[in-house]
Amino acid sequence: MTRQIRNIAIIAHVDHGKTTMVDQLLRQSGTFAEHEKVVDTVMDNNAIERERGITILAKNCAVSWQGTHINIVDTPGHADFGGEVERALSMVDGVLLLIDAQEGPMPQTRFVTKKALALGLKPIVVVNKVDKPGANPDKVINAAFDLFDKLGANDEQLDFPVVYASGINGWSSLAEGEPGEQWGPDMAPLFETVLKHVPPHAGDAAAALQLQISALDFSTFVGRIGVGRINAGTLRPAQDVLVMAGPDGASYKARVNEVLTFQGLDRIKVSEAGPGDIVLVNGIEHIGIGETLTDPADPQPLPMLKIDEPTLTMNFCVNTSPLAGREGKFVTSRQIWDRLQRELRSNVALRVKETSEDGIFEVSGRGELHLTILLEEMRREGYELAVSKPRVVFKDIAGERCEPIELVTADIEEGHQGGVMQALGERKGELVNMEPDGRGRVRLEYRIPARGLIGFTNEFLNLTRGSGLISNIFDGYEPHKGDIGGRKNGVLISMDDGEIFTYALGKLDDRGRMFVRAGDPVYEGMIVGVHNRDNDLVVNATRTKQLTNFRVSGKEDAIKITPPILLTLEYGVEFIEDDELVEITPKSIRLRKRFLKEHERKRASREA
């Protein structure tokens, strides 16, 4: 096996241009034919990824450049999918760290860099979007150096190569040019830097086989597919292997069916693969993440991959509302449990356990986005369920109750600074750093309990009139910070089952903002709107006009209604309190009280 191989991962904060950069590398390496029509962000092939413009799952592709086979792993940018990044880094020999030339290093940049440096990888810093107005590449490089130093990088890692690029326009350069101009011809300088600075994998093809599974895929034809990098040895189809879960774990014999490698976006069957190759293997039914495929005669297992623990938990329950079963295909606790077990196969940062109550499962993940994406996928598949308010996972450290702390970075206009600082202060946030950029915007850095961020996104968007950017990342566990105030408004609760009429909406318009519109079905205990005051109010949402035989058409008869709040899954999960649930069906999102009857709610509040 004399083929030259390089394995790189592209890591960055969200929206700094990772997937767009991969697009250009694929295009310019001649992966696509001239006549081939290519969609943007070709790697984001999941429907939810396309809709939201974010990467959720780490994906592999490969390009050829001057006879060298380069495997590229595109990783997500959100902290919630950190489990994906950690696994991706375990199968590469170098990383491209993309940093936005205007924004500079952000919290997620810090997170992914820390992971890469800890594994001993030497990053290549790519200053992306240098053609943006307001780009300041020098400042970004200095900030990157300070960040590396803070994270304990060694001398070799601190001496990082720098490439300037514009991913969307498809050029890169090793030297700075004039603002507003194109600095380089194409992506060739970036490819050259990769070949120069990323070491080829140093493994022995004649040694015992050692292949660690870093990701999983599933095919209806061949079942489970394991993805990983061959550390040493050679792998061939129909080869007998020993599957080991770490040095001390369980092991069993198995036979590999097919061996595939990446070529562009395609997967091609190969007759053998050697050290450094990122391969896909099928035929092993119960293969899991972190397991090592090794030689039965000379086992060489690798330690299991360590994944950060979840920090947020939610209860997934069977939908028990009066409208249950109307829209969903899968509604029973068994079906929900099976689906969660299936998710665990590939989603390693997730934890699922049964509770003492029947039909309620406790699901823990890395953050709100991590859990709501799972709910969105289940909903599209036809599942119907109810979920509770997210709670943080507390830990006992040295006999003291500790909670997760998040590091929050907010980029806002100076005019909104007071309101945002007040809101974060109320949620027990501590200001760490404040940096104005000299152009009317300011960057705030806060350390805040993870509890304080639940439900903050909508408030933040209202405070900044939609112009603010906020991102957060897990920073560690600290002693409990005391009580944090919850939602400021109460809710409007329907007192009866039936259908909402325009007349009822007109009468309730001055009480608050509605979540429902005319014609929607409602039931007793369902939340139909937000109350203007801080208490809950039971209202008659199904009231109709008493008709007489006397008719008049006047202005005063016309009913004016404020448009309802559009209820999304994220909004619902953030909005609810402890005694409320979000009802999720394939077609609708509804909010309800945990106890539908008013006397049950009163009894529960007395017992609490």
C-alpha cells in the first residue's frame, strides 16, 4: 500500500463556513464533472440540516490532489453536537481550524480547539471570509495565538501555519492582500499547506489489524455500518476479526462482509485497505462506537472513546391528551422506547433510562438543540408524544451539590446592551469580559448556570430586536448558585373541550396573546395563550355568540384579533414551566398543563 493518504477534519464555530469550504475543496479537486449540477452545502444531506442551515452529523468525503488521497471530515459547529466532533477528531491526523475574519474566535472555536490540542493534533488556522467588510485578519490571528496559549498548546502547536481564504468565492492565499480584492487564484495554497503540514499516518501494514469505530451508519440492505480509521494492519473483505470493547471490555469474533472507502461523496468497494485509510465495514450486526476490530491471533485493542457527559435532561411521555392518536402513527410507550433505543446506536452523547412511572422515559443530552432535533426527527417519522421542561443534570462533587455552568458570548448592538446585561444578571450571570468593536457593536462574555439559559433565547431575540447573536458552551461544574426566577407571565387555560371560534378569540384578545387560531380543536387544560399578567387564568375558549333573529351590521360588530404566536417546537420547550408539557404530533405542537382538570391542579399545588 504505497498510496499517499492525509486525514483532516474541518472544525469551527457555527456559521464560520465549514460546509461551504468542503464544497469548494470538492469542486476544485475535480470530484464533480464539468456538466454536473451541484447543490450548495452538498454535505448537508439531511432535511433538517438543509432547512436550518446547520450541520448536525459529522460526515466524510475524500478528494485527490496531486496523487494524494485526502479524507475530509466535516464536523458540526454547535456545542450540542460536541459528541460528533470528538469522534471525528479521533480518526484524523490534522485539523483545519476555520475562524471568521470579522468575528474572530468564538466559544465553540475554543471548545473544538481544546479537543484538538488535547489529542496532540497540530491545527492549520484558516482565516475565512477575509473579503467581508469589517474583516481584520491580523487581529484574528493574534486572538487565535492567545487562545492556543490559554489552552496549553505546546511550542509546535503554537507555531501554526496560516491560510487566508474566502470559502464562498473559492480562493485561498498564504499572504495578505488588499481589502476588496482577490488575494489568491484558487484553493491550491490550502491544499499545498495540508500536504506540507499534515503528517501521513504512520502505521505498519504488516502489523496486527487495529481499526477503531468512530461513527455508525445504517443501511436497510446490509444493516449497521461502522466507520473508522485503520491504525495498523490491512483489512480485506470476508476477513475474520475480533471485536473488542476496549482492553478490559467484552469481545466476540465476527466476519467483515465488505470494505469500502470514500471517493468524493461516493463509497467504493476495495479489495484491501491499509493504515491511514478511513473505511466503512459492514456485516457485523452489533458493532458499536469506540470498539476495536483487531486480529484474533494477536489482539491489539484501543481504549474506548471518551465522550463528555450530558448536561440536560427531559422526560419523554406517552401523549395522554384527549386529542391523542388522531395524527400520529406511533403512539405507544413501546414504540417510543424502541425508537429511542434505535437512536442510541449512533447518537453517543444521548442517555435514555426508564422512570418509575409507566410510559415516561428520561432522556439526557448535551443541550436544548440536541434534544429538540431528536424530537423533530421523531415527529417527522410519525411519532406522537409529550415532553416536559428541560432540567439540568446536577452532580455531587465532594459532598456538595454542583450544577453545570455555561460560557455565553453575546454579540449585540450597543443600544441593547443595558437590557441584555440586566436579563443575564437576573439569571445569575457573571460578566467575564466586555469588548466593543468600535463600530457600534459590543461583545459580552458571561459565565452563567445552565438553568438560567433555559428559555432565554426568545427573550434575547426580543431584547435585541433580532439583531443579536448568542452562543454558549459548557464550561464545567460549580456549586449550586441559588434560585433563578422563571417565566414572568402566566398562561390562559381552556376550561372546556371543543373548537375555537372567532367570537371567543375576540373576547380574549385583551387578556393576552394567543397560540391558537379559529377552527383549532382545544380541550380542557390545554394552554391557548400567554396571559398579560403573572397568574394563570382559566378561560372559555369555545364560547359562541348567542344568536337572535335581530340582525345589524355595524362597525362595532367587526371582531379585531391580534395574530397568534407561531408555536414552534423550540419555542414550546423553552416556554413551558415544570407543571406543563409540550404535546408533539406530526402535524401540531400544543401546550398543556400536566393535570388537565382544575381541581387536580389545585391539589397538586397544595401538595407541592
